[in-house]
Amino acid sequence: MNTFLYFCHIIINPKYIQVIKILNIPSSKSISNRLLILQALYPNLKIERLSTAEDTKVLQKALANASESIDIGHAGTTMRFLTAYYAVQENKSVILDGSRRMRQRPVKILVDVLQQLGADISYLENEGFPPLHIKGKKISGNTLKIPSNISSQYISALLLVAPKLPKGLSLELIGASVSKPYIKMTISLLKQLGIQVFQNQNQIKVYPKKQIENQILKVESDWSSASYFYSFLAVNRKEKLSLEGFSETSLQGDSLVKKYFEKLGIKTSFKDNGSMILSADKDFDMPKQLTFDLIDQPDLAQTLATTCLALGIECEIFGLQTLRIKETDRLLALKTEMEKLGASVQISKNALYLRALKALKKHVKIETYDDHRMAMSFAVLRSLVPIEIKDEEVVKKSFPNFWEIYPLKGTKIR
């Protein structure tokens, strides 16, 4: 069972006393959810340090559900992964449904390509959206073309079930890819299980594999969750933080958060014991304007936008086209909530532009839209002005104990 620890130690130096706060960040739910699908396909796989995030628990429960009706709530990854998973489960019939928001999130592209392979999937209400009726069967097809400018979860869903197809799967990705690190993560996990994968530019071929050797894989800590503590240091310039379970080489694309926050004076160093130290350069000269291209790390958009808002920095963020089909339309949600605080924000279909703001409005109520990242990214603003974040418990989706360790103890909440 994953635990969340919070304590500190003091380093004695003749010149000063420095407090380092040590935090256990939750395990990556992106890795955990992929491994759960692979474990369902290959029971010889054992998983250590599985995420305790609500999304992961929903997926675990769904995989253990013996009934025909499965409700996955707001869990978008679970919807996509299970659509592919149940399509290849012979003689298994399920109705896959979710929340009202989930019924608004498109799944047509994934269903279309699965049907091309021979899957039996039908819509129970609106064409292209859940709920779905999936009748699992032996899939004979093994060649697909799929747009790569869509959610990478569609592609990962296909790759995860590919080795269980009789002929494997050959994928051709059409166009410029988004969120490529998540596809790379999926391929890396397949290879760790001894599954043969060949990739050449936009061509990916996964070879069939009936069984794997007994294996244990350990889930690393979540870089997306770490981003909120980078944000806290950037805004408050407080003591050093030690975040446990991280390494300089990671499967997660969001590990680039360390590079983005270098632009805000936050330094990252790694220790051999699997921890990393975050420290703020207190003499750092803050930039007036920043530009970020998050085509491969869209989940960092909210953190970077609210950090720049807090610091009074103008910013442009590109590569955000997938944010409109997340838990909420994250681009619109960011614009709406930041403007409540006095910001001037412009959005397009794939970008956000924030003008520098000198002073934040107080006593604003921030809506979270059933979106965990809205709650956690706006949390940093509570160290500057009194604001209310509604439905705080939404953080359970990825970081159940977030409010127990954030804001960090000792931080004054005005």
C-alpha cells in the first residue's frame, strides 16, 4: 500500500541552519494504469508501489468486475484502456459507461479503429460517445492507420492489447504526434515484459506474445504531482524540498517540469537513494515573459499558467489541443477561473496567452469542474491571497493526500 510521508531534518552548518522537508509523492497513475491492463493480460506480472489514486482504484475495480455493467465515473484513461481491453476478451460482454462529463468525451476514433480490426462495439446513446456495448471476440486484424494528433491514450490503449492479438499489431501514425512521451512510456513497459516492439518514425509494430516470465515492476513517483511543489517553491522561495521516488531518467514525459522551472529559478539535483532536491535561487532575476511548448506535456499547462499568474509573468503556452477533451475543457476552465482573479487571458484551440497581472483579486471562489488538476494548480495562489477552492476532494483522482502536505506546514495562508 502506498503511503504519504511528511517530515523534515536539519543540516547544521557554521553559517546557517537549513531545513529540508521530505515528501513522498504518489506513484505515477499513468504507469500504474498501464501495468494494470498488462497484468490483466499477463497474470505473471506483479506490481510494486501501485498508485493509490482514485483513477487507478476505479480501473482495478472495473477489471475485477464480473457483471456486465461497468461505470468508470470520470476516469478517461480507464474508459479508453478498457474499451480496447474488453474488445479482445473473447466471450465477454460489457456495457461501459461513466459520468455525465464522460458521456461528452469522444471515443469514436478508438472505436472506429477497433472495429476495423474486427471488434464488436456499438453505441447505446450518442454516436461517438459512451456508453458503449462491447462484445469481446478474437480479433483477426493486425494493421491500422490512426491520426497521431489525437489523445495518446487511444494509441496506448491499442498498444497495450496488441501483443495478445494473434498476429500482433502494425500501427501507422498519421501526422504530427502529440504527447509522444506517453506512447514511449507504453512501448518501454511492453519491452520490459519481454514483448518485441519495433518502431521506425511513425511506424510501430508489436509482435504477439502469449505468456511472459514471472516479473515484478516497481512504479516510480509521479512527476505531474511533483509539479505543484515546484510551483510552490517558485512563488514562495521557501526552504529546500526532498521528493522521494524520483530519478534523473524517467519513463514520464512530465519529468521535463524540472527544465521548465529552471526558467523560474528552481534547481533540481538527484541523489543515489532515489530522491531529488528542489531549491529556489533567492537571487534569481524573474523573467517578464515566458513561452512554453507543451505538445508532449499538456498536463503541466495548468501548473505553469497559475505559477506565472502568481508571479505576475506574461506567458504563452502552446501545444494544448488535447486539453479540450480532458476531465473538463481545461483551456476554457483556466481562462474562466484566472479571469475571476483579475487576469486577462486569451485562448485558441491549442494555446493560451496570459497577460502579466500586478495584483490578484481576493475572496474568489475557484471552480474545479470535477478536474483534479484545477484544484491542485490553483492551490499555490492561496499562499498569496484568500481564495476558496471548491470541491477540494477532487484531488483524490490522482493525489489522495494532497491537502495533508500542501500547502507545506509553516506556510502562511493569507
